[in-house]
Amino acid sequence: MIALTMVANTKFRIYSGFSTDVGTTRERNDDTLVQRKIPLGYFAAVADGMGGHADGDTAAALTVSSMLEEVEKASNDPSEALRNGFVAANTAVRRRCQDAGVIMGATCAAAIISAGQLYIGHVGDSRVYLLRGANLYSLTRDHSLMQEIADIKGPVAAGGFAPTLKHIMSRSVGAEDDIQPAIRTPVPLATGDAILLCTDGLTNTLDDRVIRRVLAGGTPREAAYRLVDLTNASGGEDNVTVIVLRVDAADAQEQSSVMSLDELLSLSVQTSDGDLHPIIDVTMNPMNWSVVGLKLDLRNVERGATCEIPVSEMGPLAATDGVITTPQRTEALLDISHSSKE
């Protein structure tokens, strides 16, 4: 699925709801969360203490408190603020491990909403989703052994391995001296968007179709509680924590049904691997001035790479809901046009 993403020229108001629960089988909740207004905008994070490790709840609490302390000091560059937050969290957890002589760690997903854009960083299998219209997009990719096998051999082959592999993290807070958080390209937000941050207790139990329906069917507070209730009703074998954020315009503006060229160039395209890529140019048909192709910036995929997608392969642009489809994946699109420029 490819989705067009519009940058709204309005001030945003953020509505929030959250819920966390120990589940039906665990004795302790190793999850924690934080959300707070910060100088850059709004910050939210969830963390999951590593299962089976000593003091997992301590690792999760240290992770979010250290990140909050760091992002509250930042006055520019939300992406760098998130990166510094993960470094600070990793240092704090590593120091606690050494002082206490224990092994502990945490997964974490964090987001900053700033200047109409969503900035995301994560480590491990805590996730961030975006609901736009009727479509739910996963904005993170798990750092797990199972996901790495799926990336190399494909999801069908990965399904043949022991399911316990999905609980083995390839990255986590506190695992190594140097942490490598995934910081993605910022996502332009639009009025009506819903953002979900969650731990794996949710995603290991409920599929995306259920999550999408719940997010679309209630207020952030109602959706957060409903997601946790459904998880527990479906087994609740793990702690579960969710934060739901909904974007609304502080000042409502009429939306035109006609998409201008300037508006088109302010959009992004989401390919089926879950990444959003800014549109940097369009190809016009000089006979009728219609759009016949889009050029995307894929530098976050591979340095210097761009691609062009013929509109004829995608179907018509729909300004009303901003959704177009394509059977192709990013890997295939990169073969259409590739630049090796440094």
C-alpha cells in the first residue's frame, strides 16, 4: 500500500489516552510509560523490561526517565534529541547493571511531535503505529532475531523456526556499551491521525486488523483501555502497555477536494516495507498537465538512491482520501532508477 501524507498548515492539538496492565499470568508489570509536554512539542515513550531478567521493571523505568530528562533539555532537532535520549538511557541502565551486579535491559519506542511532524526512535520490539483514515501503518521494524531471519529468508521461512526466537532481541537498552536506536525520517502529520505506541504484549496477541478497528472506533482513552482489555481477554500472557495520541487541528480549516502541485510536493509516499519517503519532484504530461510520475527521496533507504513510480502502475491519484496502491515493494522500485552519487 502506498499512502499520500499531507503536511497540514495548522496548529495541532494532541489528545492522549493510555493504559498499562500486568496481564493475566505475570506477577509483576515490567512495562512503563511516560508522556509530557517538552520544549520541542510533545514526548511519549513506552518501555518493556526484558522478560526473565532481574529488575526488568527498574530497567524500563530508568529508560523512560533518562530519555525524558534528555529530551526536556533539547531545543532543536527532535531526531537528535531522541538519539541522545537513547544514549542516556543506555548509559543509565548499564551503570545500574554494574553497580547492582545484575543483568537487565529494556525495549523502548519513543516519539516526539514537533512542528507538525512525528519523530520516532525505537530499540527492540516495542512499536509505533500510525492510523490514517482506514489504514494502519507500522512505523517501526522489530529488532529481534525472528525479524532478522524473516528479512534474510522471508516470513514463510522464518515461520518454520521456533516461535521463542521472536523474544530474542538483537538490540535493546542496556545490552551493549554502544546503542544503535533506529531513528526514522519524520512523518508529516495530518488532522485525524492516531498514533499508537505499544509494548509487545499487545502486538503478540492482537493482529493489526483488530488494532485498526479499535483505534478508529473511539477516543484515545477509550481505545487505550479497549486494546488492553482485548489483550487480556485473548490470553494476556504478558504485560501490556499502550499510549494512543490523536491529532486534531486547533483551528479547523476547510480542506479543498482539489490537490495542488504544491500540496502534492509536500506529501510523502509509504511503500509496503513501512517507510515513508518524501516526494521531491513530479513528472508532468505537457499535453494536459496531469501527473504521470512521482520521484521519491530514498536516501534513508540507501545513500544516493531515488526512484520514480509511474502513475500508470499505481492507479489514479485520489485527492479525497489520498490513497493509491501498488504491488511493488521498495526493493523493486529501487531497480527502476538508481543513483550511486555520494
